[in-house]
Amino acid sequence: MDNSSGVGVLDKAALVLSALESGPATLAGLVTATGLARPTAHRLAVALEHHRLVARDMQGRFILGPRLAELAAAAGEDRLLATAGPVLTHLRDVTGESAQLYRRQGDMRICVAAAERLSGLRDTVPVGSTLTMKAGSSAQVLMAWEEPERLHRGLQGARFTATALSGVRRRGWAQSIGEREPGVASVSAPVRGPSNRVVAAVSVSGPIERLTRHPGRMHAQAVIDAAARLSEALRRSG
């Protein structure tokens, strides 16, 4: 099969990136893997490094760069949002409560999709809202599977404890009662990407009067099912 696009420099850059897919390579290794002349391979690898598409490891060998992971994450977010609408609408209809999808952004979480309860008392979280990572069931879910150091840092000043997060990992879902906002209860479950990393949290939230002080008993299974549907969509397209 002819892999030429007719744009020579792009074809050669693609050769370099493909060669690095199998692991770190020295310049000599790149020359062997790509068949490019040594000066050409060096010039392209350094140019790709400038754009963070290629990086160097501790031994100075060329490796795939961080920009590729950022682009992959953005592509994953697009797929997540494309699937989220109908899944959240179904979750809202099954539970009778407002449903949200959150992603972590630094020390905050952002609501990236939502389906609101249509009438009556409800918990309204507009898309684009940034909320704390220190309280709420979706914050617990987004924190629970973090690396130990980041988890320890995130627990400072949080309304939940390491023991609570251990319970979240064991059950596979979290609940909160008046943690983020007085009178509001919520239940959340993790959405996992193709590498099984937690990439988002699905939640339902509403007044404690309806969700009771044990909201997980009422809605955990529906939230887990919604999270599983989103995880499956990400795996299929990963």
C-alpha cells in the first residue's frame, strides 16, 4: 500500500512518529526504522520536538511527546460529549432527578453536560459551571482513583476523608448528603477511558427530601449503568 500523501515532509514526519510508537529510539535507530537520511531524520525529530509531538527520555533518546496525549484526550472528550446527551437524558428519566457529567480541571471540576429535571424542586448545575473538588459525590469519584500523592494533596481541606474514598473504590460509586450545598444530595459513578483511567463522573442530584439521607440505595445502580454506557462508548471508539 502506498503511504504517500503527496506532501513529502508530512509523510516523513509520520514515519518518525510511527517509528517511535514501538518505544524510545536513538537517532541511529530512527534512521534504521524510517530509511530516512541521518540529517533528515535529525531535522524532523528536532522540529517535532519543538511542537511537543516528540520528546526525549532520560537517556536522550527520542520518544512520543506530550502533545499527542493532549490531542488524544481532546478527541476522547469529543466522543464522551457526543454520547453524553442521550445517556444523561435516560438517567434523568429513570431517576426523576437532574443528571450531570463532570470532568476534573486542575483543582476544580467542570460540568460538561447535563439533563435537568423538567419540573418541581431540582438541583440545577448549568453546563460550564466550575465546582469545588473538596465536596460532593462527583468530586469523591474524580479523586478516589488518583495517584497517592495527588490524592493526599486533594484531601487537604476536603469535606470527605481517605476512608470515605476507600469506600468509594470498593463500592464503585459515591454519595453525598449536604456536602457541597445544604439540602442537596447526590450519587456519582466513574466513567473510564480505554486505558481504564477515570476520565469523568456521572451524577444525579436533587433535594434530600426526595433522595433521602441514603441516596445511593435509590439511585446507585442507575448511575453505575449510565457510567458503564459512557465507558463502553469510549472503549469502542478508543
